Amino acid sequence: MIKTSKRAVLAVIGMFLVLCMSSVSSFAGEFLDPEQAFKVSAKLTGNNSIAVNWQIAKGYKLYRDQIKVGVESGNAKLKAPVMPAGITIVDPSTNEKVLIYHDRLALNVPIEKASGPFKLNVEYQGCAEDGLCYPPMKRVFAIDPGSIGTGAKAASDVASPAVQSPVSVSAAPSPSPESVKAAEIQTPPKEKKGGDDMSLARSTLEGGSLWKISLAFLVFGLLLSFTPCVLPMVPILSSIIVGEGEVTRTKSFLMAVAYCLGMALVYTTLGVAAGLAGEGLAGALQKPWVLVMFAMLLVLLSLSMFDVYQLQIPASLQTRLNKTTGNLKGGRFAGVFFMGAISALIVGPCVAAPLAGTLVYISQTKDVVIGGLALFSMAMGMSVPLLLIGLSAGSLLPKAGAWMIGVKYVFGLLLIAVAIWMVNPVLPPQALMVAWGGWAILCSVFAGLLNPPSEKMSISGKFTKALGLMLFVIGVLELVGAASGSTSALEPLSGLHGSSAAPAGESKKPVFKRIQTIDDLDRELKASGKPVMLDFYADWCTSCKEMEKFTFSDAKVQAGMSGLTILQVDVTNNTDADKALMKRFGLFGPPAIIFFDKSGSELSANRVIGFMEAAPFLTHLESAK
């Protein structure tokens, strides 16, 4: 009976695994212009060296091998800069390791000799994590070794004649035209395309009254309650309520209310803080060290589901709360309220991703009322399943016994799954494959794979055992794939036959007609007589190579292209003609794919910015015909 109940519940794990593996964020968002994505500054320090600093926006990366520092003009000689180690990632298009930087980068460039003022040339190149790559960028700084100053803007940032300043590092008043043009990427006026360019949450905030905002975010929260973000709160609340022993339905519901109000307090504080800070609070919650720390907390919580320790309100804390509240009946609820707040903090980074648009908008408008109200309503929506658990304490919460043990094991495995899912943006692909493989094997063990077969085994028991076998095979495939060099959890064995698949991929590569100028494009649009697809490509663009390897090589995609004229512009050298074409469509860099109808008018709703897999790209192709 115990094994049968446990196995029946563990059938949910297979469904949840599919959910987790397919719930990768696809927020394309609005990409930052290069000046905002990579803010660079230079400052002359007291030890006869130059400090070059980059502030890298969240979700963007700077490539180590693309950074170059030298003398643009003047009589000076620099020593090789001291380069930090960086973060090693695997380029999915080549399976080669590259070094990148996140968040910030500080370079120390020693001055070997300088006989007077000179211009410092800084070159760099980076990409957005969502797939957009920027052209190589160049900034020029005026350096005066004769005095120590505070810093300056890049010469290409100066829109008006520079004002003379006594500082030693100042904006160069007359940079070369090449340096200015290489760094300029104009942002055209944005088209009004409704909700296509912003999240639903953000558009709701921009155009609704307070009660509409409250209702909308209540619905958002209810939808979030069915995601892995809220699942960890279910066993926590269940353990607290069950740990109280025999409780009435009223008491159980009030404890759930206290728990949910504690959770709501945290999210309301997030909204108010975003309004007061004026900074992107969601980005702070998505920092790698924050994600790793909270993922470790989730793993620690999962241990309580396996009876490694008992999760309950600490006795010392309960004693203090009782003393504080005196003889009030609500004294014990204060501890539950506190646990709700702590639980919300633990899973906060998980919820921060879908709320990025909300927090960013609140931080820009600095509207404390809207910020607090929106996130309080969202928290209340997320609390609905938890309140139902409290309201039906006598029926939904498992009683002590075999069923409860099975439920605890399921929640423990789900907590571990959420922890792995949470660090998905941080860990390299092969490490994630190892994590998911180990998790699948662990699930198979709890599904009774190692238990000897029995003639009395029920149908559900046999089904669960078969599911355990499938999970075991999946886990082994993930581990073998990671060891063979594969970087795709969905194609774990691709590393074993990657070399033989390459020639086939080459033979399937679609043939693009190259254009170089706006006139070339206009001429092709007039002469085509059928829909046109324009692809922006560059040799230094990692995501462009991913598009060629994974998307354009797909047989269905190639069949979809057959009815279109396919053009391509190579912006590798970032010439004036390249920049003019990108400026015409308001692009910051490749990959970008623009579709046109038979008359040559752009189908703006069909734009593809950044890497896109074959299946969704095929939808864009079909709608463009």
C-alpha cells in the first residue's frame, strides 16, 4: 500500500520534468542600445596607469578576446593590460570554450611612457544573452598624464562641442570620424506595435486604473501559482500546519492566511522598493550568486521532505514570539507569518524573471502606490492554492501514514527540480545535463525501480515502475551526453555523432543572395514579385551561427523558405553601408530577420531578433507568405 501510493504520486514527476525542461524563458524584450548595454569609462590613476571600466547590463556579456586597448594618437606607449580571468562558457555553435564577462569589468592599463596628452583607443564587442550580437565597438578617450583626474566620456558620446575642463581625462573634442562612426548606432523612433514589444504585465501597468491593475495582477498571481515558483511553498505550509497536530478547519485557514500575508509583505516590499530605488530590482534578484544561494536553500528544504530533519518553527523563536504577544490568541500566527515571509524570499528569484517588466516599469516611474498595490495583488493571486490547503485541512492535507510519506517524497523531489531550474541561467550546459540526469535517476529510485517485482503489484504500481525505468534511461542518457561533450539536454547524444552530422548540415545550408546597400535591397524588393526574407549576419555573431546550424538546416524551415526570396547582408566589417541598413530597421546588430510582402512593405509583426529555434521560426515563415 505504501509503495503503491508513493508510486502513484510519483507519476507527477514525469509530467513536471517535461514542464521544467520546456519552460525556458523566451522573453525577447527590447534590447538596449550598445551605449547602455556596455557603459565604458576611463580614469587616470595615481600609479601611472589608466583604469578602464565597463558596466555591463544584466543579460549581456562582453567577450574577453574582443577587447583591445591602444594609443589612437599621440606620443605614448602602453604596457599590456591586466585582464581578469573571466567566465568560461561553451559556444553552442562551435562547442568551443570562450571567456566572457558579466556585470562589470575593470582593466588596469600601465603607461610605459608618455611625453604629453594622447588619445586612448578602446575596442570591444559583446552580445545579449537572448541572442543579439552587437558590432565591434570603439571609444576614444583623451588622456593627459600631466595631472590626475576623475574620468571622462567616450569621444563618440559627445553630441556638442566639448567644454574645457581642468580634469586630466576628458572627452576628446575632435575624435576621428572613423572612431565616431564605428561607435554610433542610432535608435529610431519606436513603432507603436501594441503589446508585441512589451510584457503583458508592463502594458497593464501603463494603461489601467488602480482597480484594473489590482484585478489583472490578481490573475497574474493565480497563473504564477501553477508554476514551479510557488510549488516549494506547498510543502512548507503543509509541514507547518501538520506539525501543529490536530487543528480545526478555522485554525488551519487562519494559519494559511497568516502565511500568505507574510509572503505578500515581501512582494509588496519589492514593489515599493522598486518604486523608491529607481533601479532594476529584478536584475538584482537574478544575479548568479543570488540564484545559487537560494537554490541551495531549496535543496536544504528538500532534505526535510526526506526526514533528514524536521521543518518547524524554531522553539526559541516561538518562545520569543509568545513573550512578545503575551496572552493574545494570535501569538502563534506571528511565527507562521514570519515563515511565509522567509519562504517568499527563498523563491523570490524564481518569480523575479516573469516580473522583470513590472519591476523595471515601476522603477522607471517611481510610483510607490502602483508598485506596492500591483505586487500585493499578485501575491494574493499566488496564495489561492495555499489558502485552499488551509481551508480544507481535514481533506486535502494528508494524514499521517503511508500516503503522507509519498507526498513528502514528491515535494522533496520537486524542490530539487526547482533548484536546478532556478540555476539554469548560471550553470554551463553540461553541468545542467549532469544535474537533470542525476535528478531523473533519483526519481527512478523513488519510483520503486530497485524494488523486486511482485505478483501482487497493481496496474498503477506497474505503470509507476515503468515510469521509473524511463526516468533511469533518461538520466543515464543525460550523463553519457554530458561526458561526450553534448550541450543539449534534449539531444544528449548529439556529441557522439556531431562530426558525422556536420557534412549533412553543410549540404542543407540554404543559399542566400548577398546584398550590400540600401539600393540593393530596394532593387531586390521591386524585382522579387514574392515575399522576401532579409537576414542580417556577421562572422563574429555566435547566434548567427546557431541560426545556421540549428534553424536554417531544418528540412521544414527550408521547405518554408522555398516560396520566398531570401537575401542576406553581411555586417561583419560594420561598414557605413552596413550601419545604414541596420539604422533603416532600427537594429543594434545581428542576428535579425526582416520579412516583406510581395509589394515590398515590411511585415513588422514577423520580425525575428536574436536566435530562434526551428519550430517557432517556421511559424514566422508561414505567416509571411
